[in-house]
Amino acid sequence: MSLKKFTDDRYLKMAFFIGGIYDILLGVPMLFLPDLTATLLDITKPEPMFWAQVIGLFLIGIGYFLLIATQDVRKFVFIGVGSAVIRLGYVTLVILSWFTIGIEMGYILVATTDMLTAIILLVPIVLTEDVSWKNLWRID
């Protein structure tokens, strides 16, 4: 059984857009309102709050690059793959932490949405025609 490959880029663009908006919507409150974000997610406030703000800045950066990549997704498909790999790494750390030290439900919630966003990014990349691991890192 063969999966039908996408021949246009609209699914890639939509996936990059969703990932970028998600990262920015999560990153802006973490950067500018870290106390409120910790309260809304019902997690212990990190000490110092600087680290929550660093993560917020990181998320805004990833979101920005995903949104810029929507201009030419074939050229910047590596940004989508990198973003998905980072998300899957975060999910792995949350699962390991849950089993070993126990963590708060807010982290589980964010990890769940990150896993969904990683899937949203990876499926169109895998199913888009002419996108392969061989040409993934080539920038023309």
C-alpha cells in the first residue's frame, strides 16, 4: 500500500503556519508574563523566572522562523524537521520526568500539544513529493 504524495506545498505551508503560531502564542506570555503563565498552567514558578523568559524567547524565535519558512517551504523544510525534533525531545524529557520524579499536569498539557504539533509538521513533510532525507538539508 502506497501513501498518496502531495504535489503542492499548501499542506507544508499550513503545517509551518500552525507550528509558528503555536510557538509564538506560547512564547509571548512566557517572555512577558511568566508569573501569569505559570499560574495559568498550574505549575510551580521557576526560580529565577529568567529561565521561563529564556524559553519564551526561544519559542518566539522558532515560531518566527517557521512563519518565515512559509514563504518557501521547500527551501526551508529543514526548519520544520528541526522544530519537530526539538518538540519530540521535549516530549521525551517530560515523559521521563513523569516516570522518575513526577511533574505537574501543566507540563503534560504542553507536551501533549507539542506532540500534536510535531505530528502536524512531520506528516506533510513525509507526504510531500520531492521532499526526501537526501535533499532535506540542501539550500539552493
